[in-house]
Amino acid sequence: MKCGVSNGVLDQWRYGDSLRRSAVESAPAKFGGVGISRIDLPQPIAVGELNRRRSYSLPEPYEVYWPKGFKTPIPVQISGSNFSIEIPFAKGPGLYAISIMGQYPGQKDFGMISLRTIEVR
């Protein structure tokens, strides 16, 4: 079963599904790769704990997928300024963060330029 996001509404995703992500490279950013990270599904938090928290951190990607020519488990397909990849949700239910890595002019390294979070049950 493959589902997705349409009109800003998150569809139902299930463990074992995969996401096909495609986009167009947008100048001046240069596409680099696609990262995926995961955290456990949210649990209720006491009001006192919520009041103490000031931020939420994003875990480092457990995998980054690169274009053909790089050492990568699944190569990102590149066609002109378009790129696409099918990303498996292989680490069980949770919140998966899909990050697009890119580089702007003057940047030394690639960094995150886009982020989407998907809930997988």
C-alpha cells in the first residue's frame, strides 16, 4: 500500500510502505541527497513537562541517499533538474523525517533545505 500527502492532508501510512519523493531542483540551491530519520510515535505528555520544554530536536538521519556514483543503498534518480527516489519505511512504526539535502552558493557543505515528517503506524 502506498499513500501520500495531498492538499496538505496526511494520508495513512503503514510499516512496510515506501514513499516516492520527487521534486525539481530549484535555483540557486544545488541538490545533494535525501536523508531519513525516525523517532517513536508520540505519547501523551504531562502539562508540567510541556511547560518545561523549550524545543524539540530532530535526530540525525540514519540513512542518506545520494545520486548514482556515490556509495548509497538506493540511488536518487536524476533527470535534468528533477530528482526522485522511493524511500522504504523499514524501521517500524514511528515519525519519519524526510530531509532534502542541498547546497546554496557560498556554502561549503550540503545542509538540509527541506523537511517533511510522515507518521507511520
